[in-house]
Amino acid sequence: MNTVKCTRKIHFCAGHRVMNHENKCATAHGHNYYVHLTAEAPQLDSLGRVIDFSVLKEKVGGWIDEHWDHTFLVCEHDKELIQALRSLPRKKEPFICPFNPTAEEIAIYLLREVSPKVLAGSNVMITKVVVHETDNCYAEVSL
């Protein structure tokens, strides 16, 4: 039997700083991130789909919009940046990450933490996440 997959692309803008980075990523900066979410299901739905693409946008994209879009992703150990960001006027709190916010760790978090929670109750599983920081640089994680 064939494995059928579908992929949805999500865009968000966020700032971050990579703690202890040896070069320029140690400075707070931002990216126009693109996330590719690949979904699988044990069988296609009655319309012949893995999942409606709009559901991936609503569930995972909605979580990203609420928590990450137009804010800073900050490692929980980066006390200096957390304090600096919280002292500024803002519309949104920084997202305090339990990881250093590299593209690799962002992809892992979306795959292991976010996607299973927001898709709970469906028969769909995200099996691969690709996070593009730039047009030329991306990280990929899969089950």
C-alpha cells in the first residue's frame, strides 16, 4: 500500500538570539520563517484527503500565530534578553522556549510538542517539519 502525505506551508515573523553562538546569531535579530508541515494518516478521509489543508493552517498555523508570530523566541536561560524585552512596550509577550531557539530546535518543538497537542483527537500525525530561517538555510526533522 502507498503512503500518502500532504504538506502545508506556514509563514511567520519572529526575532530570536542563539545563546552562546560563536558568530552574529548571538545578537538579537529576526527572520521571516517558513515552516513546512508534512502530515500522514492511516487512511484517507471520505473525500480522499489526508487532512484538509485549512485544518493544518487553523490548528498548527493558529498556534504559531498566537505564540510565535511577531514576537521573540527566547531561551529560558537567556535572562538578560528576557529582562530587556519585558522592559519594552509590546503587544505580545516573548515566547520563553525550553530550548535554544535554533531552526533545528524550533522544528523539533513543532513536531514533538505542538503538533500532537493541536491535532489531538484526529487520526492525523505530523511526521516531518522543515523550518526555513532564510531562503538558503533550513532545518528538517522527521519521525
